[in-house]
Amino acid sequence: MLCPYCSNEETKVTDKRDSKNETRRRRECLKCGKRFTTYEKVEVLEIFVIKKDGRREIFSREKLKTGILKACEKRQVSIESIDMIVSKIEERLKQHGIEVKSAMIGELVMRALKKLDKVAYIRFASVYRDFKDIKDFKEAVKEV
């Protein structure tokens, strides 16, 4: 950290306070003795979802969770399990980059639901893959 007064690189932290969104540090220059304050914030990069029609929209954790909740409705699936799936998918998307295709998200959800609850998997697949008739359902059931 450079002192804003004399550009010395050696400073010491005299006080540190953490809040929800940032860390405030009170510093003292070891050369000129002047004090100054720095603020540190975590930079959150937004993820953009590329939809089937080419539109881009900001990734919404809540939208993902709502879709999974609908698939798991009236099933013996805990909210904790759903939250864990959402967190794992979100983490995977962050590792992938700033833009992800909606198809990738759908496939990740289907993989997770297939392990968690077969009925929820079929429900989600029917909407995600846009089933047209009973033949589509039969093929999905064979996958399980």
C-alpha cells in the first residue's frame, strides 16, 4: 500500500473494521507518520445467461431456485438440498466465465435433479426440453 502523502510503500494497519460489504483499514505511514483510510470491497462479477433466442440476461439465483422448487413441489425434497444444488450450479457458472448458455444451466439442473429425485427430474425435463407428447415422457423415463 502506497502512502498517498509521500508514496512510501511501508505502512501499518492501526485499525480494521469489517462490515457486510467492505473492510475499512486505518493505516499509518512508517516514513512520514501520516494516517489515511483504505476501503476494500469484493468485486462481484455478474454472469450473463445467453438464452436460446440469443438474448442476454443477468443470471438470477432466485430464478434458478424457483424453477427447481417448482419441479420439486409436493416431493420429499428439503429446501437445504435445493439450496445446495443452486449454490453448486452458481459456483460452477462462476468458474465457467462471464457468459453461459441457458442450455448449460438446464443440463446442470437436470443432472442434479436426476440424482436427487426422479419425479422432479421428469418434471423439470418436461418443461426444459419442451415435451410435445407422451413419447417424449417415455424417453425421459427410460433415461432414469
